[in-house]
Amino acid sequence: MAGTELGAALRRWRDQVSPESAGLRAGGRRRAPGLRREELAQLAGISVDYVTRLEQGRAANPSAQVIEALARALRLTGGERAHLYQLAGLVPPGPKTVPTYITPSVHRMLDRLTGTPVAVFDATWTLLLANPLYRALMGEWHGDDLNAVWRNFVGVGTRVCHTPESLGALRAAQVADLRRTASLYPADQRLRRLISRLRAASAEFADLWDSGAVGRHEAARKTIDHPHVGALTLDCDVLVAADNDLRIMIYTAEPGSEDAERLALLAVIGTQTLTG
């Protein structure tokens, strides 16, 4: 019964979200105004087959990560998100865990910044949502590399050009920010596992962690080496959504500059590549 109710709720919410409101191109003739299963799967980062099985009540015990990703993709309100967790037989995240809920107001803000690369991270610096232009600029990440701290210490790195000094400063700022997060959410098991794995995988992270620095990772000017449009030097600002402790990263170019022209070009060719 629970699986059937979960599937019915997912289908109902999927029918209520238009592709445009989710940042997708509508494209082609559609039998219904809402999202297709393929589109929901793309937004949530799970397989189409798994979405199908969930909607048909054939997938038992979905994880909290899957439910959270579906709630973000479907743009659920706080009450709807809690109901989705309950339908899945899970307890909604409490106040002692790192928030991952993106409010409708933050979604609306991102909707109005389609010509600007924007991404939303939680307080552990795990990517929750990125608009098409951000993904075109920075590329796609998966698995552990969705976490920016892991990516910069252990994983694949980024397209951002660094000197040894700038990379060291970035890593120190990320560790200080992560330590601040750990002090705010000491009971979060996912955060504790991340820190433990980082300490084991990177001696540099372990040394910085043991130094005890606490702070925030904030604004910077960055040069991104893009494979199609060349190098872009952009201002990177980090805004904090206080109620949810989210980090909203925004890249902008100086108006009239060559960097602005390259970013405008990327908005055309890069997002076409992603949607294609």
C-alpha cells in the first residue's frame, strides 16, 4: 500500500511541474503538461527505470538521498517534502542535520538567472542543484566529486586554473568552512563520514583539519579554462541562504568585456550541447 501511495504521489507531483519551470526545454509534442519520467530522472540524477519502478510501486525502501533528490526535482514545499519522506517510510531530516532542502524562493531566484552560471551547495559543499549554464561552464560531476571539498583534495579537480598558492588558499578556506559546519551539525552522520573519509584519503586535509581553523569560503576571481570557448576570468560570489544554510555560487563577467562575450557564446553552444 505504501509503495502504491508513493507512486501515485510522484505521478501527481510530476504532472504539476512544467519543463520550463524546472529549467528544461519543452520540445516536441507532449501528451501532458508536466514532466516526463525521463526528465524527472535527469533532474533527480537517477535512472528512468528506477523512477518507473517507484511510480509503479515496485521499488522498495528508496534511500533518503533518492527521496531528497526527487523532492528537489519536483520543487516540493516543505510540507510536501515531509509527506514524501513519510510515504517512503523515512523520517524527514531534523534540525540537527545539514539542510539540503531548496526552498521555492531559491528556485524562483535561479529561474530568473538563466543567463548567469548559478549553483546551490549545502553546508558540506555538496552540489544540490546547478542551472544549465553553470553545468556548461564547469562540466558535469558525479558521485563523490559532487562534493567540492572532496573534488579539490582527492577527486578530479575542476576547470578553474590555479597556482599552487591559490589552490592552497582555496583548500584552507574549504576546510575552515567545513569545520564551521561540523560545529553547527555535530550529529550529522553523513558529514562525519565525509570528514573521516577525507582525513583518510588526504594528508593535507588531515593537517588542515587538525589546525582548527574555522571560517567561510567566500568570493574570489577565477579563471576557468573551458574546452570550447577558451579561458574566462569571472567574479565568483558566494551567497548564503541563512534559513537553510545553503551556499549559492554565482559567476559573473564584467559587462562589455571579452569574458562577457565568451560567457554569452557559452550560453548558446554550451546549453545546446547539454540539452542535446
